[in-house]
Amino acid sequence: MSDVRAAQGGRSARLVGATAAPPCIAETPQRFGELGPLPGKPGRDMRYQSPLRYPGAKSGLVPLIAETVTAASQSLGRLRLLVEPFAGGASTSLRVASAGIVERVLLADADPLVARFWQVAASETDWLIGRMWDEPVTLDRWDYWRAWIPKRDNDRETAVKCLFLNRTTFSGILHGRAGPIGGRAQSSEYKIDCRFNKSALEQRLRLIGDLYTAGRIADVWCKDWQATLADVAEWYPQLLPNKVVAYLDPPYLEKSAKLYGRSFDPHGGYGKNAAASSMSAWGRGREHYRLAEYLRRKVQYRWILSYDNHPSLLCDPALYASRRMTPSRDDKASFGVKEWSINRRLVNLNYSVSGSGKYHKAEELLITTLPASRIPQGPRMRPV
């Protein structure tokens, strides 16, 4: 999910509100071409890691998603496309694309900083790697990037800003009031460059470029979740209904107001723009209900949803209490929306606590319309 978690701070409160990105890599969304070979296996220590850091990133969930998609293919045939509308660090997409579990992935994010990073990382990899090596990792440069505003939507430097701030700011926070790693005095054990291993980042960026060159990353869109889900059906109708699956990891239900709303206040950088309104809606809960309504009634293909284990999710009829999709008669007739069963699993995860080297246990809900008989279950994935 796009990181919008804001920490309290002083002079670091100022952030760009004018950042934008093109809606896709090319002038129009890309049609499928020939697939190239899978890139060579990344090193064991890479584990398909993303170049971007996200606090509370559910790395333990990634192999379970991959296992679920693999198992579903036994009933549905090989999935040709996985769409990730809340791309963020895109660890799940990198995993399933690199392993050949699906033919292609499509990344999308409403945050233009994040979307532009993935667009440039995929299509202009060599330029971004060279630019990264040239960039000094200093407090002066951190201040520079916090204040920098792109002159046009397709500015490649936006990708540098995203990568630099993500790797040098507390917990990888892009928006809000978080300060640099090590603080202004740089007196901490951890300095501003401690998460900026350029050699390791180059390997991760190379993998992204190789996946795009091979056609394994189909495209990167700067769109919100609803536009993404709708446009996939419009641009790739040949995949409906069973050859495409969406994986959605939206903002937390329980902590949205605390973690997300503050990030998009006028002092956090976005001000009164569309992104601010959208994230404010997440904070108040409204967007969670809009997403649930759309998934239960409108989506024309399979989907997987991961959420924090909040009691409202499976009890509220307006969220995910229903065991079956309930499309309207018109949507069934006109768009082929199915009445698939909605299946749930409770997943046990270990979360890393940033900077401490410690882990704590948490529970995550996995909700999906993939065939129930193919969804793994066991001690770590229990039916609910």
C-alpha cells in the first residue's frame, strides 16, 4: 500500500503538493506483446525485495499470496495478469512475476511519487541507476529533495526524489512530517545513509528493468484503485473473468485516521488536492466502504484482498460480512459480473519493528473470490 504514515516533526513538515505523474508509461496503456524469458534468479538474500521501504510491510504475506495464486491456477488455468492497485513497494507483484507464477503484473498507485518511481524504474532503469550512483546521500540533499517540485508531470527526477526520500526518511515515509534517519544532528547510531546501499539497490532496480523488458511488468499506472480496476476490464477484456486477478492491500481500517489522515493535511504536503481528499476519506472510513461495495458488486474478475484483522470487516454487511458477491441484474447481464463466493482466511504474520530488529505477531485477513477448494489452509491460514 502507498505509505502515507506521518510522524510528528518540526522543520521537516514541508512537502511537495504539486507532484504529478503520467497515467501510464506510454501514451496509452500497453497491449500485451511477446513474453521474454524470465530474468535469472535473484540472489538468495534478495528475496524479490523491493527498492522501496514500507513500515509494517507484510513480507510474510507475500509467499502466501504466491501460494494462493499458484493453487488457484490448478482450477482456472495459468493466470495471465495480476493487478496491484495499491502498489506501494510492490513486493507481491515482484515475487509472482519473477517466479513466473503469473505471466504479467500491472502496477498502479494513486500517489504520483510512487507511480512515477515505478514507471522510471521499469522503463528507464539504466538512467535511474546512474542517477542514483551520482546522488550524494547527505542531509543537505535530503532538504533539497523535500523542497523540490517537478516542472512537468513526466519529470524523471520525480523517481529520484521518491527513491531518495524513501531510503533516507524515518520508516520510509514519503509524506508528512517524518524527519531524516538519524535526526537533524545525525548523532544516532543509524545515519542518513544506513538504508541506502547503492550496490544492493542497483540489483533490485535491474530486476525491475529486466521484468519490464521481458514484458513481465505490463505497465505502471498512476490511477486510484477504482479507475485501475475498471480500466483493466476495459483494456484487457480477453482476460475476463478468470485469467486476471487483482491483489489489493488498502490502508488499515483500524488505524486509518491515525496513520493516514494526518499525512495529507495541508501541513503534510498535499493540501486541498485530490490525493488529500482521497486519503481523508480513508481516514474517516468512507473509502473502505466504497471499496467493499465495488468489490462485492462490480468487479468483473477475481480478486484477493488483505486487511488488518478488524472485527467490523466480517460483521458489517456493508463491508465483507457477505459470503457471496451480489452484483445487480444489469451488471450481470451487461458486464458479466459473477456471483462468486467470497472466502476468508485468517493469517498469522510477524511484523518487523523499524530500527529495532524485533518482531511482533499480528493477524491479517485474506479475503478472496478465488475458488475455495484451492485456497491453502493450515496453522498459518485458517478459514473464518
